Amino acid sequence: MNWREYQALQRVSELGERFLSYVDEGRGDPVLLLHGIPTWGYLWQGLLPALSGPHRVLVPDLLGFGYSDRRDCFDRSIGRQAELIDAWLGKLGLEHIHVVGHDIGGGVALRLATLFPRRVSRLALLNSVCYDSWPIEGMLQFGHPGAYRRLSATAALRLLKLMLRQGFARSPDDELLEGLLAPYATEVGKLSLIRNASALNTNLTTEVSPLLTRLELPALVLWGENDAFQPVKYGERLARDISGAQLVRVREARHFVMLDRPDEVGGHLLSFLGGAGAEPLPAGAGVP
Amino acid sequence: MLGLGKSRPVPEHEAEGEIERVYHEIRQTLRVTGVNLNFRTWAAYEKFLPAMWDAVRPNAQTRAFEDAADGLREQAVRSSEGLGRLGAASALALGESQRYHIRGALDLYHYVNPKLLLLTSAVRLSLQGEPIGEGDGRAAPEERIEPGPPGAMHSMEMESEKPKDKTVRALFGDITRTLALSSINSDYRTLALWPDYLDAAWARIKPIIGRDEYRRSADSLRDRARALARALPHPIPLTAERLGELGEDVGGIQETTERFERLLPGLILNVALFSLDWRTPEELVRSPFPAAASRLIRGGIR
């Protein structure tokens, strides 16, 4: 599926003066997929067919990302994102949902699980930000307010492509990269992404770190083990702190683990989330 | 809307100094999320834009200006109703989010374009030495509207003027040739974010643009804009002599202004025609973003 086909699947939900674009596919136990920075819901397109078989899969573009609201007048922190996602799920009438988060989407998932615990029934974290693992240097620089003037949209796109490539174990094709960055190819998109990067804040994960040991829910920590952005040591720490969490290391995979190893990641998620045809996790999957 | 002038238009992200200051005030005063091509083109005349803006701003922030623009918009919708329906939106399998964004983009231009025409007409008349500022007193001159873009207004997001996509490039070429533009309008650059939609909408509107009734509607809008400009509440101290004193290219500025004034009525009609695919005429004659009265009083923050 190319990014325009994915965009055509998106719906819209208004929340006060803000709006979220999202994909809502399949029927069954609901699953929420949260992307990170600098991507959007399209990140998950490869897993949609598999996951939407046994599940209702909801994939929002976080506020300020993708084709959700990107006006330059609101807070894009993961704290605000978690509050907004909680409100949106309430609007959809979804009391409980399985949550899968990648990168800062994992940060949003951690805040949902710790601060809105009744909302989250299962938690899967994929190469997620956590503790003081973030923001990475490249995003800190990108988030400087002066970047708006220093970088044209074209230059920003070139820089982001270079950055993204480092997150793959094998060189991704141009079409995929174009798709992942499509919403940020304009000046408005560039500015929005800069504001998103400006909102990256370690304190919003360190704040909830002490709460991780109190989590009482099935959890999966799945990590592309060659990730230089979010090293696997953070995944190991999460798996130690969240009681009963399974740690799955994915070999020959980096930050974008679901794109490097889509079948393997899809299998693990289906197994963890349950549903028709799900296979159990392979023996030893939980051993760091 | 039209890219003319002695040098290239100044994009918002490249604006500095006085131009940056004026761009900010334009967004605030006209209540819009971006700066349209007429201003970006005028900004190439770097002394002209601030002088022009400082001269027109007292009018642009009034209720009288807002009401006059509302009147132009209503006239455009009524005229467009008689020009036919495009049916571009229903011809495509657009997703809900895409439809939401296109509708939002059209609302933005449907709102701001009549203001641009009114302001451009006022500038043109001033530069020709015609008096402005003989308001009929229907609106109290001191009544101002609340500044700042409405919360629900979409961002003025645009495709690059030189898009990578061949289809969009060809479409831009056809639009600029057909409308005799030197540069592609903001409106079309925004709609190009959904290339299939712009392609379908342009293919349907292009034959209408050549009709006599379309031209008559556009002429009528321009005449009305001039009449409304003459009736604005505040004088506009902007003359060709003043521009000469500033060392600006008076002929170039006048030519640019005249061409914008000639083309904006058509653009207003086109956006109304596009919008009729998405909203009823009764919805469209109302301002998409009604302005509240300003909490500031005359003599307060200017």
C-alpha cells in the first residue's frame, strides 16, 4: 500500500478545536498502534492486514503528526498526546484497548498505561523511548526553533531521510521513505515536525518511571537489537521493571523493527495480543 | 495570487525584518493562517509592502472591512450558482480525512480571497489618486474585529511551486497558461496536495472560465470591490508620489497590483465553484469564520 492509498483509509475525529486523522480497520478486540517521530500512522501499514484479521486496529496520527491537526498553536508533548488519545478513545466508546507503541508512541503508551491504567489491557513497546533514553541528538537539533529558518522544506526532508536510513537494518526503498515523510514535505509540515521535535521531553518518561514496577498488565517489550537510537539496554530495563514483561530481541533489526522484520514482528504481536490464528511466542522469547 | 514583480515573491519562512513584521500583522489582522501570494509578491518591493500595509491596516481591522468582504463572498456564491456544478468531489473515491482537509482548505480561501480583492482594489485606487475613506457611516469606524486566525481554520499548506510529481507539474503548467499567471496561486498549490482532486476539479472548471457569463460575474465582482473600497471608513495615505519618494519602482508596483485586481475575482469565483461541491449555497454565503468584535478599543493596541 502506498502512502496515498493509506491516506485514503484515514478518518477524522474532532476533539474540541483539535482533530485527529486515523485508520480504523478490522473487527475484534481493539488494538491501538502508536507511531513515533518523525513518522505517522503509515509506519504500521505493513502490519495492518495481519493485525486487522482478528482485531479492530486503530492507528491515529498523533497530534501535530501525519494528517492530524498541525496548526502551530498547541502542545505536542507525549503528556498531552496521552491525554488526547484517552479522550479520543472515550469518544469512540472504547473502555479498554491493547496498546502498541513505537519510539515516542511508546512514550505515549507508557503514560497511558501508568496514568490511565484502566484504559490499557495489554501493553507492547517496540524500540520505545523510556527513562532518559531520549531525545536523540538529531531530533534535539531538528527541534531548535531556528531550524525553521535554517532549513528549507527540501533540505529538511533530505536530512530526515538520512536520519531515517540509520534506523533500518537494510537500506529501505525510496518509496517507503517518501511515504514515511510525506506529511512533512511542505513548509507547514516541516514547521509542524520541528514543533513536534521541540516538544520531546525526557521528564515525561522519567516522571512515570517509578510507576512501571506497579503495572499489572501483560506486557511485551520487543526490540530491534541493533537500534542505535534506542539501544536494547533500555528494552532490557523495561522488561526488568514491568513485572512479568516478556522481552523479545529481534535480530538483524534496528529502530524501525516492524519494517525491518514485518513478518516476525507481526507474529509476535499476534501471539501477544491473542486472536484467531495466533501462535504462542517461541520458547525462550522472554529471555534477554 | 499572481506572481509578478521585479524579483521573486518572499516566502513566509524567508521573511525577515520589516517584511516578517508585516507578515505577522497580516495574519493577525486578516485572520488567516498564511500570507497569500499577492503579499508575498508585493514583498519583493521591500519598502512598498510595509508602507502599503501601514496605510491599509486601519481599514483592514474594522468591522466595515469584514462586512464588505462578506458581501463580495456572498455575491460570488450567488453568481457561481448559475455557472453550474463541477461534481469533482463525487467523481473520486476520496477518504474521509482527505475530504475533511480539502473542505478545510477551501473554507480558508473562500474566507480570505474576498478580503484580498477588497484590499487590492483599495491599493489600486489609492495609487491612481482616487480618494478612499468616504465611508457611508453604516458601520462605526471604531468597531474592530478580534485579530488572529480562527481556531478552526486550517493551515495554509501548499505544494512546492515546482513539484516533483510530473502530473502536478503539468497541471500547474496548464493552470498558469490558462489563467495567464506568472506563478501558481496559493489556492491551487494547496489543492495540489490532493492531486487527483485538483486534476478533476480543474478539468471541470476550465471550460467554465471561458464563458461570457463567467467573465461578466468576475467583472461585476471587481466593480463591487472598487465601490466597497471607496466606501471604507479610513483614508489610505498611499500615493504614487510617496512610492517614488521611497525609491520604489512605481510602474512595476502598479502593474502588479492591477494584475492581481484583474485576476482575484476569477479566483474567488473558482473557489466558490469548487466549494459548491462540498457545501450548500446557503452555507457558503455565510462567512466560514464569522468575526467577533475586538475587545480592544480605538486608541488601544494598534
